Amino acid sequence: MRKQEYLDWIIDSFLKKRDIPPSIRTILRIGAYQLIFTNKPSYSVVNNCVELVEKKSFRGLVNAVLRKIAKTGYIEPKELYLKYSHPKWLIEYWKTFLPNDYLLKMLEYNQKPLKTTARVNMRKINRKNLELENITFTPHSPVGIIFERFETNPWKLEEYKNGYITFQSESSQIIPLLVNYENEENVLDACAAPGGKATHILEISNVNLYVNDYEKSKISILEEQFERLGLFPKKIMCKDASKLKLDNLFDKIFVDAPCTSLGTGRRNPEVLRRQSKNNILELSKLQKKIVSNLWKYLNKFGLLIYSTCTVTYEENTQVVKEFSRYAEFVDIREKLERFNIKYIWDGYGALFYPDETLTPFYVSILRKIKE
Ligand SMILES: C[S@@+](CC[C@H](N)C(=O)[O-])C[C@H]1O[C@@H](n2cnc3c(N)ncnc32)[C@H](O)[C@@H]1O
């Protein structure tokens, strides 16, 4: 899937009619990928693919197209969306607001699979004392480890089962570390499932943590995670955060918003192909509604920590900018530099630069100065 646009371009250049059944296109993509990007012998790739074709009338076409691809091999495309195999509309959209070097870095890293990372539960163990093989430390998160290779089912690891580690991206691990916590203060995580940041907050603080997520099916996952890690939230709720009514005020509110997740394309290549401009606009509306509703439950001078794992203007800068009349934006640049994180600062928040281990993430911290 990582090479889909490029493969379709090559395949289409050898087709008279581009309108072929999806199953035939899939077989052609598999064959083209193996011929261009692996060392498998071309005769066996072509034969195996032809055998996969159920409709006899398409066997000749698959055979002919793949033979031609085997002959030409890799062809260097001129257009960026083909060179880095991303949807064309997305590249054009990103070009409208991202610096060129950020865009190129993201496209390059999206070609490489991402190694699995986890966060270490500092309440139970230090990462130096973990007895796991093939791990290294994350370069930015002080509580993260990287699995250089996986030899077993990760969920069966004793270290996971006994609550020493939680699988989580390195970028995500940074967010709860950007603020300081007072004992017993009220903290709300409004979009909390599957609990990555919520459990992290309780690992590093002694706050009264309220958690919420709109999806019923994810509440049991949240509960399991707290139990596995030996942590106790004050309350777990299942409500739409844009309408949630609360009895208390909060000192900190985390909004790790539902978003288009375009920064996770390196781990989930399908996400890049699933999204649309319309989804970006719809989610931006929901995100503004969520922040706006929760604003009234934030104490004066309390902090709202807004984050997303996406790279869009409408879901990041535009959302937080909307609250600039009521908020001061905390300058987190120095903190990010202490974590050795490179970012784009938009005057409100920071968009992490992707690198070998870090995936794009946006975060902005709003201090409430007005209702
Ligand atoms: C980015 S994920 C949160 C990840 C989580 N904070 C973590 O670190 O593991 C966004 C979450 O928002 C939830 N969600 C979607 N719409 C919501 C809404 N209207 N109100 C509250 N939660 C919502 C989704 O179910 C999803 O679990």
C-alpha cells in the first residue's frame, strides 16, 4: 500500500483501458511491487500472479502487463505524488501551508516502516532496569524504548502483562510531559481511549484524573489499561465531549482530539488513502465544538492541552487560533528543545518535525484568561 500510487501509474501506462476489476488491479499491484522492489525472479512472479486470476479472460492481460513491467523495471517519475506515492490531492493540499523541507521529510519517512515503541511505567521500573532483548532508548522521550526487532507476540510479553510498559508512539509520550502537575488537582482527559496519555498522566502525577471517550466499545479498553498498570482514575465517562456536562472545574484539560490522523501515515499507510478534504473540515468543526464546550469547565489560568496526530491547518492552527481572544498560548519551544525535538512554531503551538523515530504531532497549550 505504501507504493500504491506509483504502482498504479506504472500499471496504467501499460493498459489500454484503465477500467479493470479491483481484484485484477490488486494482482497487478502485487506483481508490479515484487518485480520492481524485490529480487524475486520475474518468471515466477508473473506465473504466480497469472495463477491468481480466476477470470480466464484476464489472464492474458495480467501476463502481458507484468512482462512489460519486468522488462522496464523502475521508472523515475517527475511528480512528487508518484515519487513518494501519496494521494495527489494530499500533496497539493500540504504544499499550501507546509514548508518544502518539512513536506519532503514527511514524504521520505512515510516510505519507511516505523519500529514499535513503548513507554516505561516509571512507577514500577526504570527503563535501564528492563530485562528485554533488542531494545534501545527513544532519543526524545525520556521514558520510551524502541523494539529493534520483535521475536514474540508483543501482547504476550511479561513486561506488558505486568504493567511495566505500554505500547505508544514516541510523539504521544511527549504530550503529558509538557506540563507540571500539582497533587490532587483536577485533570480531565476528554478524548481518552485507548488511554495512552491518560495512563501516562497517572504514572507521573498524583492528580484526580477524570477520563472520557465517546466510543462505548473503547471504555472497556480504557478500564483494562488502568487495571493492568495499577492506576486509579477518579471517574470514567462515556459522553460526546462537545456536549459533556461536568460538575467540577478543572485545572488541566487534555483534548487529544479525534482527527484525520495524517501524521500516522508511516505506521498506517491506509490512513493517507482514506482521508479527504471534507473529513478535514468536518473534524475541524467537531474539534472547535469540543474545545468550546470544555472551556467553561476550565479554571481561570487553567491549561487546555490541545493535541492531534494530524498535519492539517484546519485541525491544528485554525482550531486553537479561534480561542486567542480568551487564551494565552504557553510558549513550549524551550521544553521541546530540551527533548531535542525540531518543530514548526505557528505562534500558537508546535508541529513536530518527523525524524527517524518521531512522527508528526501538533500540540498547543492554552492558558485561560477569559471565559
Ligand atoms: C486521538 S484519539 C485519543 C487517543 C488517546 N488520548 C490516547 O492517548 O491514547 C481520539 C479519541 O476521541 C474519541 N472521540 C471521538 N469523538 C469524540 C467526541 N465527540 N467526544 C469524545 N471523544 C471522542 C475517539 O473515540 C478516540 O478514542
